[in-house]
Amino acid sequence: MRIFSLLFWVFIVLGLTSSCVSHKQLLNYQENLPDTAFMAPKKHPNISIQPNDVLGIKVFSTEMELAAPFNVTSSQFSESFINIESIQLSGYLVSQEGTISFPVLGNLKLEGLSISEARDSIVEKLKQHLKDPIVNLRLLNFRVTVSGEVKNPGAFNVINERISLLDALALAGDLTDYADRKDVLLVREVGGVQSLNRINLQTASFFQSEFYYLRQNDLIYVKPIKAKSGAVQDQTSKAVPILTAAATVAAVLIALFTQ
């Protein structure tokens, strides 16, 4: 009976120690999280226009018939469009030189300007042609990509140009149990320069970092923790080393207690 009791505990220990993920590894924002009363709101970044961006531009005026020549793509905000790809095709593509070809006004240099700065620049130029012009300018290709240890990886289009890293992870179905929350990679390109940035979601400093809010074309990669290597899909293969170890231990114990 003593042999069977020992064997029982051997199998229990082996089962508990095979590919376990601790509760601590599943938590976000667990280190030095301050009182919410003392957390200053994170300022949303100024999104700057870059080459290959697609801009939706609509011109309004008190005399709309005079504004018509500036709206050759006036249908771009029509409700008849049912997907973001259709909307993007009707926008203005920013060239590699950072310009767009705009009706009547010609080539406009917009690279490096924020959305509000570009809008103001176009308004000033339109004042030579229109009375009290109003410009509606939006970035149509704001997209972020999430891959790795998330439930639904993919590329996501953002309409309002304001999305946090947490929002992007939520769009991707949130992190899996095997996500490494201490080492999330964010790939960002600004002005043709690409940067690789490591983010620890388990620290309070993340909420105040420059990576809390995302920029267009950001790529997020969530790598797996080491425990993922034991979570193979083939459960038979997973069980073989455990059963082999258990059989070895059992054989040794039987040999010891039958002598």
C-alpha cells in the first residue's frame, strides 16, 4: 500500500509542474499602480502626416457652388461606401515627396504637419478663392497591426485617430494566457525612421509613456512566455515525457521496496 501511495503523489506532482502559468503572469498593471486621484491624464499625441498617408478632404463655403471645383472627390464621405477600402480609394494619397495634388490649388506640401495644421494651411490658401472656407480633413489610413499571443491577430482600421495600446489589444481579442506581459514589442516608423520599443504592461509607468497612444501603422507583437513551449497541440506528445518520467520513478520505487 505504501508503494501505491508514493506513486499517487508522484503523479500529482508531475501533473502540477507541467506547463503551468502562474496567476502573477496573467496580471496587467500590477507593479506600483498609483492612486487614480494622482494620475494625470496622458496627452494624446499630435499625429503628423507622412508619405503614403491617405487624406479625406472636403471643402465647404457659404457659396457651395464656388466650392464645387475643390471637391472632385466629394463622394468620399457618402454613406453609400460600406468599407474603409472604398473610402481610402477616394482620398488624396500623400506622395513620397510629402505632397498631394489638390484641385485648383495644385501641389500642397503637407508632410510633417499635424491634421489641424494641414487643415489651417489649406483654409488659408482657399481664402483667395472662397469666402469663409471650411475644410474637413481626416486621415483615412490610420491602421494598427496586432500579432503574436492575442486571440484574434490582425490589422485594424481606426476612424477617430485616437487609439491606445490597450484598445488595440482589446480589438485583437485581448492577450492569451501565454502572453509575455512584461515584454510587448511596438514597431513604429516616424519620418522614415523605424524604432523598436519594448513595453512592460505590468508597470504603472506604461500609462504615462509615449507608447500608451498609438500612431498610424504601428505594429504590436506580443511574444509568448516560456511556458508556451510545453503547451503543444499534440496532447499525446505532451504526455509522453511525463509518463516516461513517472514510469522511471515507479520502477525505482518498486525496486527499492521489493528488495
